[in-house]
Amino acid sequence: MKILVVGGGGREHAIIKKLRENSSVEKIYALPGNGGMADDAVCVPIAATDLEAIKAFALENKVDYAVVAPDDPLVMGAVDLLTDAGLPCFGPSKAAAVIEGSKVFSKDLMRKYSIPTAQYRSFEGLDEALKYIETAPLPTVIKADGLALGKGVIIAQTREEAREALISMMAHGKFGKSGSRVVVEEFLEGPEVSVLAFTDGKTVKPMVSSMDHKRAMDNDQGLNTGGMGTVAPNPYYTEAVAKECMEKIFLPTIHAMTAEGRTFKGCLYFGLMLTENGPKVIEYNCRFGDPEAQVVLPLLESDLLTVMQACTNGTLEETEVKFSSDCACCLIMASKGYPVEYEKGFEITIEDEAKPYVYSAGTRLSPDGRLLTSGGRVLGITAVKPTLPIAIKAAYSLKDKVHFENAYYRHDIGQKALKAYREA
């Protein structure tokens, strides 16, 4: 069986490594992939957003199944294009991917179907937005409507910060068209939880919960990033919380999308805040989170390809989705200066002992075959162990076996989770 995976980051590497466990998989193409994936997939230099070229490649190479992993091609309609060409896909349609593609859409959906979330207002005009934030409660959260690589959210502590955020997005185009509309919403407090869920549009089967670390520096300081590390499971996500989320958030969201004529099939990511008034949705993603995928998928005991095909075929209800009782920690090794400015092109060396546990993200191969840094988040290192303290310690030990100049990482991945365990 030939499989095509669209994308080229750590999430895609995690997906590919898991798909390779199925004995029927003879070849995996990664479009475009990255330098560090070369041992696990055939990397083809076609951009994830070049949909026509992806379709042509899939047909020419007689691909049997496709996994569209990143947000951009999903929102652009990659799954529709490939499905119409006769290629079964994992991932939502363009109509369903709007749940991430537009924060205004997702907030309006939650309001319409009484799905718990922060109170909000949306704006298309800068003057009206500026007027509103003069009386909005502080701190306030300002979000670009469209896709912004996980960086289109600003928590403004003062009115001046709020004004600057609105002007940078709506007047100066900080996030391009994504910031031409904004959502200004209530600031929620409580533990954050990430829950990814498989769904075929009818049944929802959540994956193991995780805890992301978005800020660039230790103790949650610095700028928002695409994620500096994750642990799973999240200790705040108890069985009681999971039950409440299924009843009030997960199933209502899937039913709401179907009611809107936007049936969602694939992986739906729920970013949750566990407030004093119960769990509320911070955001939806229409795909696997990154780096959440790097801790969740290693804990999946069921066959990933089988589960993905069940989502595509509408047979998820009778398909087993089982996770290990172990714990996982993923530590991101980034380039110094990320997420603003950083140098590229440094050689990466990975000792043999660590190679099975490394997910490659911002990397490329030099003409002479050396692995080089080529992005902000360079590698993810994941350890799976029986307990979280041991998993965290193991991930940091593995980090010492990976080397490149200007490497940067957080020193406190998992510490909030450990504190929660101690307090329980």
C-alpha cells in the first residue's frame, strides 16, 4: 500500500513513524517532508499548498491513501481535490476545516449551539474594535480571525497593549489577511488541556490528553510559539472532566458541524481551559496539534492507518482506539532566537541511541548528505515511560545526545504537570 502524507514538520514525522508500523504499508511519500524524515519516507519537494501538483503526483504514483496534516492545505480544500480525484483521504473537507480557518466562524458556531467558550465580540473595522477595547475587561484576548501559525493570539494586559495589537493586525497587516478580522474575547483562567479526537462525523473517540507549553521561555515567559514541548496525559483532565467534555463540547461540536452542512471527518483538536465554571473551548484545530502529536501518537496502541480509514469510511464506532497507560514527554529543540529571528544552516548530529525518539521538523539535507537546521523548531525528542517523572527525565537525557549550534530549549517542560500530580 502506498500512502501520501502532506506536510513537512514534526507532526508529519510522528504520523509517518506510526503509519510505518502497519505491515501493509510498503511506501510513504512525504510532500514536501524534511531532511530528517529521509529514513522513514520518500520526501518529494512539492509544497503542501501546491494542491494541483500534489494531486498530479498522487495519481501518477498510484497512491492508495492520503493524509493531509497541516492547516493551510486543509483550509484550501486539499481533501476535496484529492477525494474528487478518487483518492481516499484522512482530513476534513474545506467546508469543515473552516472551524480552524476562521475564529469568527468557530465562535459563532459555539454561541449558536451553546458550546461553552469565552464571551467575545468580532470586528471587521479597526475604529469599532478600538472603541470596544476602551471599556473591555482587562486582561483581554485578541485573536486574528485566520491562520497565523499558532502565533495570532495576543493577551493584552493593558489598553495600550490592546490598541497596539489591534493596529498591528488590522492596520499594519501583521498576519496578512488573517488579521483583517479579529475576535476580542474574555480572558479565561485555569489549567489548559489539549484533546485530539478521531471522528468520522458521527462518532467521537478522544485521544489521550496532553499539556502544551506555548511560551518561548521557562516559566511561561516570552512570546507565544508553535509549542516548545508537551506531556501526556494531562493530570488536570480527570475522568469526570472527560465525561463533561464529551457531553457538553465534543459531541455537540460534531453534531453542530453536521447540522451546518459541514460534516467533520478526521482529527479535531480541542484546546480547552478548565475554568471555575467548567471546561470551555479556547480554540479548535482541524488537524493533529504540533507538538501534541509527538506525545499522543507514541501512546496509541491501535493501528493508526486502520483508525484513519475508519474516520474516512464512517466506521469509527466499531473500530478500536486504544492508548497505553504510559506517559510521554516531548522536548522541542529550537534555534536560538525563535520565534522572531534565528540563524539556519547548522549541522545536526544525533547519536544512534537517540535516533528512534527524534521527530524532525525544521531540517534539510545538504548536497553532501549532512542534516542541517532550517527552521525555528528544529527537532522534537519524545520519551515514553511508565510514569511522567521518568518520561521527563528520559527526554532531557536524550536531548544530551542531540547536538547543533545555537540550540535552544525550555528547561521546565512537564513541571506544571508534575505539580498537579503532587497536589492531587
